[in-house]
Amino acid sequence: MKVLKKEIRRISTGGLALLIVLANLFSNLGLGPEKVQAADPSDGNIHVTADNFLDYFELNGSATYEQSSGIITLTENVRNQSGNFALQKKIDTTKDFTLTGKINLGDKSNIQGGADGIGFAFHSGNTSDIGTNGGALGVGGLTGGFGWKADSHYNFEGGSNYVKDPDKFATPIPPDTSTPSFGGFVYNDNSGIAHTYEGADAPASVIEQPTSNQFKDIQFSYDGDTRTMTVTYEGKTWSKNITEWNSENSLAFIVSASTGNKYNLQQFQIVSFDYVTTGSVVLTKTDAKDSSQKLSGAEFSIQDNSGTVIKSGLTTDANGQISVDGLPFGDYQFVETKAPIGYVLDATPIPFTITSDNTAVPLEVSATNTQQPGDVTLTKVDSADNSKTLSGVEFSLQNAAGVDLQTGLVTNESGQITVQDLEPGNYQFVETKTLPGYVLDATPHKFTITNTQTSATQIMIENTQQPGDVVLTKVDKDDATKTLSGAEFSLQDSTGAVVQTGLTTDANGQLTVKDLAPGNYQFVETKAPTGYVLDATPHEFTITNTQTEAVKVTAKNTQQPGDVVLTKVDKADTSKTLAGAEFSLKNSMGITIQSDLKTNEIGQLTVKDLAPGDYQFVETKAPTGYVLDTTPIDFTITNTQTSAVQVTAENTERTGDVVLKKVDSKDSSKSLESAEFSLQDATGKTIEKGLVTNAAGEISVKDLKAGDYQFVETKAPTGYVLDTTPHKFTIVNTQTEPVQVVAKNTQQPGDVVLTKVDKDDVTKALAGAEFSLQDRAGTTLQTGLVTNETGQIAVEDLEPGDYQFVETKAPVGYVLDSTPHKFTITNTQTEAVSVVIENTQQPGDVELTKVDSADSSKTLADAEFELQDNSGKTIQAKLKTDDNGKLLVKDLAPGDYQFVETKAPKGYVLDNTPHKFTITNTQAEPVQIVAKNEVKVAPSIHKDVEGEQQYTLKNKDESFDWHIATSFGNDTANWKRAAIKDDVNPILDIEAIKVVDENGKDVTNEGVLTKDGNHIVFKIAKKDGSYAFLAGHTYTMTITTKIKPDATDKQIIAFIKQGGIPNRGNFDFGTDDTIQTHEIPTVIPPDPKDPKDPNDPKDTKSNKGALPHTGDTNDPMFLFAGLLLVAGLCVSTLKRRRQSK
């Protein structure tokens, strides 16, 4: 029985050990249960796994997630993808965090077209911010960004938001031909430009190239106390204190990858992410009295519970709000540092606490401000003198509704009342008591207080003094009892400024003005009573604010005297007044009252203010040239006349003679008979006509009255030019001899017209040519004669004789012709002599420079050109550029030309594009032409199978693509043929054929695609008779094939032994039998002797279909304890057996 119990105990012990071992083994295989830790609601601890990943992360771009495996696919193995996943809330970086997972960089290195890699970024921006893809790996461009990257694509140059990669990774590490992949920290400078960290404490280092889409373990460990981040990957560790890159207490987190124009499947597999999350807060700023009024522009800082500022310069937006996220759990306070405009700063701290409740919903905090109050100053002044302030005036202050706010406000010694700290709004002052001698003004005086005023509102209120009256009485100067009505006055103040006008005395001779403000005034008469003299003397008076009756003013007028005006005129022409006549004035008794009275320039003399009575003028001296008339001229002055008495006195004028003499203009001793004239007065009116010069050449006219006259020639002497110019003369009444007038005549002249034309086109007139006119002896008569817009110079009235034109300046763009051009003027010509002079246009030069199209400083010799006119006709041929790449053609006639290249420089592509240019007759330098040639680029061909030179099939039935990529180069214009050919191995079936250009466009229709068995030819067709269109392009023929179903194992094994099924596609092009081949890609078929399917999950030798176990938390102690129990069981069994023996 004891033996049985021991056996049972032995079996139980061994079974237990075996169960422990198996449990640990199953756990290692990923078959045991997985523990998922959720967020702790109190301390913010978050545990992220595959199951709850999408609760905490946001997918963006091309990123997708498979929950069953925890794999985030950032990019598929295709071009132009960009994906990332970002943590929805910031990490509390004062606490530890650990990210454990795996990354797959794909299966292509840089040289195989592999993409950029994967970047892990931490930053201070919003959690929705996304960094720059490509070489920046999602880190560049982020505020305060830094992180770690697995970089599988070397960037030889910098780009948008990143610098070039470190030089030490620029060289392949043999035997690898690709630049190596590397891992390392990344940080952004102040401009957001990403740099690879190369410091000695954690330098970037080489990692394995992307291979077979392998997942590899990666872990990020962060110590919140030391702010040290440690990254472990491929057995390597990078550890760095991050404070110099970012000292914020919370950070956003994002993982990114992109492909651009490359390829790679790029993935991350989450195992676990343990971190402490953060919360957010929203502050809303409103008006203290109107919470609906949101206040923008208020500035705040956030302080922690110790008062240390952790964020500053936070400003409320248009909605009055500040939103702050990424705050670790704890106590904080907002402190206002700048109030909104027009409001009072409130620096009272506003405490708040961030808890787990604020991870999803922000904590809401409110703050208010009181509007800035304002002051008002009232100044009371005299309305007539604003510089005079009034103290002791009493007011009440009311609101806009008229309700008293303050009463008994009295102006001080400066006439002012100041009220301070009024809330913004509308108010009014109302006067309640004024000063003695002033009128109370009870009108409300409104004003407004605003919250933006920087000084007191100023109000000036005037008071008017008590007014007074004045009465003016108008009387006769010689009889004060006689009052005068109808006198008009203006009322003026002491400065003479008019206060009132049109004040008229009434029937009692009075005018009254009421309610005048105290001060000094004056009445000024503006119209006298009828029959009286205006008295404009001011009548001054003073109004005081204490007078009890009207001020009295008396004004006197004198009766109106009379005037007389004498006008002296010519007896024959009374419209002609005479100045300088002298008179004496006598009364009715013949007694002289005034003497030496002289008529003025208009023949008048005026005597004013004569008392009524009888008078007479007696002439004492006649005007010059007139006869004295001493007859008295009587007149009477009355007291009723309204205008001066008019008196007229006449005088008779003296006469004079004139003699005209007609002579030759060049010989005044030669008198001219039979010239005929008319005599006209100064207005041109004919007085006499048909006056003919006698044999002495004279005409005599007698007894002409004094005045201005003119002789006008009406008929010239024979052989002379009529001169119709008036010959003016004046007869004065003081002359003692006849006036002498000389009139000259000129012989008949002739005209000449010069016309300047283009020598090659006489219809083209030339303006701007300059000439001098010379006589037959070469003496210059005129200079600076310039042809007008019609190319002409007209010279008129030349005396008969021989002349010549000499060109002194050619038209612009023409050659000077200094040959004298002679002509003759005769006295019998009836029209202008015509002279036509031609000019030849100025020729010009042209210089062509031949350069390399990629380097214009490199000139090209031995290029040959034709020079053609604008119709394409060849003018010169075989023009060759010299050693400096230049050719010069001189003395071309103005016109349009073109150079056409007929032979390119050696090693360059012919460019037969015409180079047009124009020669003008005004150019001072040769026309410059630059012609460029491209260096010849030879065609090339590249072949691959599924993007590789050797491709291993997964199974016999797999389809695969052969690629024959042909780059045509740039010298295709003279090709006679162009064909892409391929002889596909007979063991293969052809499923599809496609031809595309470098942009992926199908170009099969640009030629003829033929298939003869497995012989394929794509013959490209010419366009417009040429293959020039192929220059610079690349066509790729893709042939989809698979192994024929009836291929025997023997055939397949034979190809495996010889290194695979080859492909020998080629490109046939050019002008001869050139066939260019390069590379022989091969396909390795599966071995018929090894039937195992690498993708068969039943194949225990292959675990390709199983995901790696990541993040499993199996305690190795279980395995150790199990092994000890098994060992104990074995020892016990051996001992028992030994005892049995």
C-alpha cells in the first residue's frame, strides 16, 4: 500500500512538473491567455495592446490596422504612399513610458528601389500635426520634434525639412552594393529642419537591410526622472537625454512612413505601450457684466502648483477661448498677464486641477474682466470769450435716461468740474444754477465714456451774459429838431465785425436794437437820408450787463451839394476828347473862384461840392494842336440834382501833309514809277485810292487831319513783287513839314523743294536729313535745313541765280552723301524747282556663338551653318564656328535673316532649328545670337524579372513579368528603324504583352506589336517621317509569362542547374545593324524533387505563415521549476530501480 502511495505521489509530482513546463511552452508559443491592462481612472496609466490600439491611436493617410495581429501597415509595396498613426493624447513626460513592438522595413534596399523607412517622432505641437514625409521620415517640420528612425534610403542631398544623411552611410559596405540602412536619433532645429544625431553618446549606426519582409523587435524605454530615452533594435541600443531637444512636460507621439517614387511594405506590430496620459483645459474669457460678450486678446500664463510658469503667451481667440492640451494630471492656475483692450487686468490666479476626467473632455474654466472706466472734465466759459472761465456754476450729472447720478457739482476757480471712474456709457450734465449777470442754460450736454479712452472726455459749456438795448436818433446837422427817416446803418462790434445790417431809421428818425450782449459796439451809416450826405463816421457805444434802460445815440447829416463835369472834345469828332485844355471857374459876378483847372486824359475836369448858384467856365489855354476858344460856358448848380451838371466845350484841330516815295529794295536811289496806292485811316478805311507814283516815284497828299494813316500798295511796278504791307504814318497837329514815307519793292523771287528718299526704295521719304544751302561760289546762305516727315525741305523766295544743297547730316541709319546737288532759280519760273537726293541705308553685323546646352560657358568649334534670308534662300553656306565657338558675318543690309545649322560639333546632336535675327540700320554693335547643342546621349537597355536580375518562383504555376526598359537617348532624328525584340524561352507560356512610356502611358498603338511563337517584336512607327519624337523617352515592354503546364521535371531541373531560365531581349535601332543588349535576367523555378510548399501551414519545417510572438509575458521561473521537478522524478526513479535490483 505504501509503495502504491509513493508511486501516486511520484506520478503527481512528475505530472505537475510536466504541466508547468507545457504551460510555459504554450505561453512561449503564443497559445496561452493574454493579459490586457486598461487605463487607470485615477493616475492616468495607460496600457495599449492590439485589442485596444484604436482606442488610443488615430490612423492617417495610407495606414491600415489588423487587430488580430496588431499590425499597422503604414505603406503597401507601391509608390506614392504615405501613412502614419498618431497618439490621440499627449504623453506625460515627467513619468516613465515603454513602447514594445516589431517593425518590418520591407524587402528592398536602397539600390533595389526601397523606400525611406520608418520614423518615430515626439513633438510639442498638436496631436493632429503630421511631419514632412520622404527624407524627413515624418519628423521634420514638427515643432520641437525629435525621435528615432530606421532609415533604409540614403539621401545624398537635403530636401524639404531635412538635411542630407551622414557621409559615413554614403558608401556601400561590401559585398553589398547598396548604401547601408541605418538607425539613430533624429532632432529638429529651430526651423523645423530634421538632422540625424551623430553625437558620441548615441551615434547613428548601420542596421540590416530590409529583407524578406521580416519583423524585428524594437523597444522604446523612457525614464521620466532622468528624461532619458533608450531605443533597442537588432541587439543595438541608443540612449540619450532628450532635454536639449525638448524640455516640455508633455509630448505628442506619431509613427510615419512613406514610399514616394520607391517601394516597400513598411509595418509596425504593437505588443504593448505603457505610458501616463495627459488632460486638457479650455478657458473662456467674458465681460464681467455680459457673459455673452466673449473677449479676445487676453494673455495668460499657466503655472504649476509651485507657481512656476510652464506656459506663457497664451492668448484668447475670437471666441474668447484658450485651449491647452498635454497637461499632466495635477494642480495648476491661470494667471492673466495682459487684459483685453479696454478692460482692467485681473491678475488673480484661477486654480484648476487636471484629472483623468479631462483626458477625453477638456476641463472648462471661466474668467471675466471689468471694462476700463473713464473720466470727464466740464469747463464753463463765457460765450463771448472762451478764454474766460466761470467758477461757481452748479450742475447735476445724469445718465442717458435723465436720472440724477450726482448733484451739486460746482465749477472750481478754473471753471471746471471733474468726475472720475465712470463706467462706459452715455451721460449728460444739466446746469442747475448760474452766475449773476449770466443767463441759465438748462440744455442737457451729452457725452459718452468709452473703455478705450486714454484721457478724460472734455466738455466745454458756454454761458451768455445778460443782454441790453440801444436807440439811435438821426437829425439834420443844422436843425437838431428835424429828425431824418430812411437812413441805413450796420451794427459792428469793437473789432469792426458786422453784427447786423440794413438797420433803417423810422418816421421819427429812430432805430432800436434789442438784446445785445455786453460789450463795445458802433453804428456805421451805409445809406444817407434822401438829399443828405452820407456820414460814415462810426458812432461808438457800450452795452453793460447791469444797464436798466436803452443806451441813447444821436447821428447828424449835412444836406447834399452839387458837382459839375466839363468835357473837352474835337469839334469835328465829338467822340474824341481832348486832354490838357485849361480853364478858370467864375461865379455869376465874373469873379474867379478856381483857376488852372485842366482836362484829364479823357478830356474831363470835375469840380465837386459847389453850393447851389450860377457859374461859368472860361478857357485860358487850348489843347496842343488846337485853336483857343475863350467864349464863357455858363451852368447852374441846384440842391435837387442827383448827378453832376454836364458841360461840353469844343476845339478845332490843326492839319498836316504827307509825301510817299517808291524805290528799289536793293537800290534806294532808283525811283519806281507807276506804283499804285490807296490811302487809309487807322482802321483800314479807304480815304483816297488810285494814287500813282510820278516819274520821281512820289505821291503827295495835303491837309490831312491829325491822326494815324497808312498807304497800301494795290499795284506793283512792272517786274516787282507787290508789297501789300501797310506803310503807316501819323499826321500831328503840331507838324510844320510834310511827313516823309519810303516804300520799297523787291524783284520776283523763286522757290526750291528738296526731297530725300531711300536709294533702294524711292517711295520711302527720309526725315531728319540735314543740309546747308550755298550759292554757286560755295558760300553758305542757310544752315540747319532738316527734311520733314515727308522727307522734304522747301526754301522760298530765292533770288534768281545758281545754288547747291550740301548734306551735313544723314538720316538716322543712313550713310552721309556730301556731294553738292546744284540747281538754278530763274525770274521766269512759275513753280518751285524740284531736287531729289538719295541715301543708302547703314549695313550691320551679326555674331553667332555656339555653346553647350548644359554649360553655356563651354563654346563649341566646327559647327557649320547656312545664312538665309527670311524666305529661306541661302545667302552664305559652310559658315563654321572658330576655336572660340564664334562666327562673324559683316556688312549685311538691314532685313530679316536666319542661321540654320547644317553640321553639329563633334559629339553633339544637330539642331536645325532656324535662329532668326534682324539687322537694323541703327544698330551700333553686331547682333548677338547664341545657339546651343546637346551632348549626344546613347540609347541604353535594362532588363529585369519582377524588378530583380534573378527571381525565385514560389510555385510552378506562378505568373511573373519580364521588363525590357529601353532609354532612347537624345540623337534619334536620323534613325532608320527602332524595334524592341525578345525571344521568350520555349518552356514559357506568354500570357500578356504591354508597352508603356516612362509615365506609365500605354504606347502600344505607336507601333506594330507582333508575336511569332515566342518571338516578340514591337516595331515603333515614325512620326512625320522621323524618330525625333523618341528623344529623351523610355519605353518598357512588359511580358507576363509562366512555366508551361506540360514542362517536364527534367526540363525544369536542367534550368535550375544552369542558373535559371534566361531572357535575352534586345533593342534594334539606328541607321545600321546596331543591336544593343545588356543583362540576362533569370527565373529560378521550384525544384520538382522538393514538393514542400513554403506557404503550407502543415509544413512544420516552415513557419513563414506564423506571426512572431511579441510582448508575451511568460515567467521563466515556471520553466525552471518544472525542469527541477522532472529531474527529481528521474533521480527518484533511478534510485528505486537500483534498489529493486
